[in-house]
Amino acid sequence: MSSGHLRSVPSAAPKPKQRLDAETVRARLIDAMTKALRRSGSENVSIRDVAKAAGVNHGLVHRHFGSKSALVAAAVAKLSAEVHRGSPEHAAMSAATFLFLKMHPDVPRLVARACLDGPAELLHHAAPPPRRLGEIIRPIRVALDRLGLGAELDPHVVNALASAALLGWFLFRPLFKKGFGLPHDADKQLYLLLGRLDRMLLGIAGEPGA
């Protein structure tokens, strides 16, 4: 057949772009913002870049969240939920939190940025939800009472100190490695120690999981 008789095949019409529901859009934006915050402080995060990473138009940020700060808050709240997830049956969670922070060392840096540089309202979202905080505090309170320390120590102080130690371990680990003579298996040793302390706390408090 000569070239003069060749007929061009019409190209297939492009498929219409799938319209995403509001829940999917919000989830994509929160996930993209979470990843962006892990790389940089909120002041350096571009809404356009976050929307591009989420595969949506940047105008949808304001439609679904109202502002960049609201999206940042939602992302920080998601990170906090990941850190503080748990159940009443496993209220002591130092070892589990340590393991999570070891896998996500950028989370302590994000919390530190919010503490040092703000915005201060992010700190509310970074804290554990009230219900989860109550689950964590309960066995500490019972253990302190049974040890005869309930009148002297507030369980919130004990929990805050433990949280500061966990965050500080990952924030200042380069310093610890440089000048504190840490062994190469320091993380493993600390993880095992925290697991034993968790079981000890639950045992004193009479909680399941000891």
C-alpha cells in the first residue's frame, strides 16, 4: 500500500481528570504538609509546593483549611496522634514512643522548632489528646500513690520529665555520642531499659500488660 493511502489513526481522547472528594483532598494535603514539615520549619514551607506534592490545586488549601497555619496545625496533630497512639490496656508507652522517635527522628526536631521559633499555637496540637494523656497519667498516679509519693509528686511532672528525656535523647544525641562515651548499642540498651520500666510501672499500678 502506498503512503498516499495511509490513514492516520485518531489519538484517544484524554480521560477526564478524576474529581477527588473533600476527605481525600484533605488527607492528601495533610500528608504532604506532614512530609514537608519533617524536612523544614513551617515558615519555609510553600503552600504551592505542598499542593503540588499532594496532586491538587493550591487554591484547595484555603477551601478546605482556610489558611496555611490551619493546615500546619492539622499536620502537627496527625504527627502527635502517631506518637501518642495507644490504648488503656497499654498505658505505659515509653519503649513504644522511643521506637517511634528512632524511626522518625525528624519529629523531635519539628517539636523543638515549634518550641523555639513558634508559632506557639502549634504546641497545643503537638501535645497528646486529653483522653490519651489521661490514659498515660493514670498508671503513673496509681504507682506514685502505692510508693507513698503521691502527695509529693504530680504524675504530670513525672510524665513531662520522661517525655523531655525521650525528645532530648534524639535532639542531643550527636553531643552524647561526642562527649558522653556512649557505646555503639546505646539505643538498644535504652529501648530494653524503657521496656522494663514500662512493665515495672504497670506492675506497681496493677495495670494489664505488666
